[in-house]
Amino acid sequence: MSTSTSADTSGAPRSSGTPSAGPTGFADEAELEERLATPSPALVADLARLDGDLLVLGAGGKMGPSLCRLARRALDAAGRTDAAVHAVSRWSDPAAARSLDDDGVHTVAFDLMDPDADLGALPDAANVVFMVGAKFGSAAAPSHAWAVNAAMPDRVVRRWTDARIAAFSTGNVYPLVPVGSGGCTEDDPVGPVGEYAMSCLGRERVFGHAALTRGTRVSVIRLNYAVDLRYGVLADIASRVLAGEPVDVRTGYANVVWQGYANEVALRSLPHATAGEPFTLNLTGPETASVRRLALWFGEEFATKVVFEGAEAPTALLSDASRAHALFGYPDVPLRTLVAWQADWLRRGLPLSGKPTKFQVRDGRF
């Protein structure tokens, strides 16, 4: 994968002010959340330039709570304590909502998929992060995936036409490409495989239409794959190695990125949101990571033999995130460090989300 300069637009090192994990990882979830919620000086500077409140739609997912805490702390550090962070979700886990409320985030219980729900009842905001999505089960219920991923965005852009909107998308909108290609850039043709990927491209097109016809300022974030130790590609591979189960290497390469960096970039993309043509950004790490190599690293960490099945296919779902790295710097946590943290997390039996990424899927059926 091609690389680019790691300088932040603010000129400040991303690591400045960021708490360090222990030599191999984090003591517990609270310490992990603290790291994820600590903003870099560059994020603080970027949010200081924005006006108005922040609304996060779909805030109850894997990345949403940490993004909301991160935004709250960055706004506070920027002296914008008057700006609200509204976190919208069904909040099926009330404890998660209470925890955010305790941290100064305003949680709103709301079912965005309720056809009778009035989006007008939700807060006004000058800045919106759209994190709603349906992936797993999309092969069995494709109409639901299209309703969530493509139809709902139309309601959102009609409600918040004048806002800046950072819309999460996925690298799945690209085709599988040769593993030596360095991955797709934002200028390469899309080629979604399967209903999920096609519906995500539909989401992009709806936001793009609003940018073109309504003047809505949009940034589109094509993410793959975020990791935070409780879930992700590394957790998927490491869990199999630790359990002595074979690691399938047919999808032999993947991109991964530290979730803290992913959330920062999503928030920092808001000032870049544009009307007419949306600002589109691949978001992942700089490496084309070998699944076999990752498994062997985990084998070293666990002092166990690794068993493989299958042989590497010549193609994989890969993205080139050079544009993001040039704008926002490289991820502050290197891949090898993430591997050490992940191994330590599993060795000590710390919690997992129980939501595998299914990154190995090649036919788009999730």
C-alpha cells in the first residue's frame, strides 16, 4: 500500500497528550475507554473551528459510544463547553446510555427505523455523524439492508439539509483487487459485491445526491476495518489461534486501523465536508496485513502452534488510505502494537463483543 507524509494539518504530534497503555495493553475496559476518549491536540483544534452542536445518529454501535466521549472531551478542551453532543440510538443497553450521560453526552432514545417516528423531534445540529448501518443478515433479508443503508439517509438529509454530515460507509463498495495492488483509492471505480455492499453504495449515492441538489455538506468515510480489542479482525484471528482452531487464509490479506484513530478522522472530516461533490475518504491503516503473518505473531504471543486451512487467494478487499494519512497523520498505534495489546487482552479473558467481522467473506453474503 502506498504511503504519505504523517504530518497533521495542525502541526501537532498526534501522540501529544494521549495516555499510554501498559507495556502490553490495558488493565481493563475502563482504561481502554479512557484511551479511546482522549483527543489529540489536532482534533481539539479542528473542533474548535466548527460551530454548533454535534448529533451522532446510530451512537449505540461498536464505535459510537467512544466517538461520542471523544467528541465531548475534544469540545471541552477547545473551550466549547456550550456545544452539545447528542447521541441517538434505541439504547437497548440502558447502562451504556447512563454511562454516556454521566460523561456529559446527551443520550436520546429513538428508533430511526420506526416509520411513524418524527425526525423533527430530534435535536437540531450543525454537525451530524451518521453511523447507522445494517450488515449481518443482509443476505437473508436484503430489503432490510436497503431500508437501513439507503432509504434512511434520504430522511436524514431532508431533516438536516443545512448541516455538515460525516457519513460512515465501508470499503466493501470497492471490488476485490490483487493483493499487490496497494488497494483501491478514492478515485478508483467502485464495484460492490453482494446486497450489503450495494446498499452501502446506495447510501453514498443518496448523500451525494443531497450534496449535489440541496447543497448539503457531506464527507463519506469508507472504513475497513476498525479494531478496539473487544472486536475486529485481530480479535477474530487471535481468538482462533488461542483456541487452537484453524485459521482460514483464503482471504489472505486485510486492512485494519485502531478505532481511536478512526473516530478522530471521522470527526476531523467534518470541516472538510463539501457540497456538490462529497468529500470521500478511505479510512484504514497503512499496511496490507497478511492474515498468515498476523496468525503467526499471535502464535508467538500465545506460545502455541498455529494451524492454517486453505490457500491465499490472489485478491482481497483492500483500500489505500494515503489521502487520510496525508491530511490527518498516520494512525498513532502501529499494527504490531495492536497485536500485542490484542494478545494480552485475550490472555487475561477481558470482554469481547461477540460480533465477528466476517472479513473472510468473499461473495458479499453476510
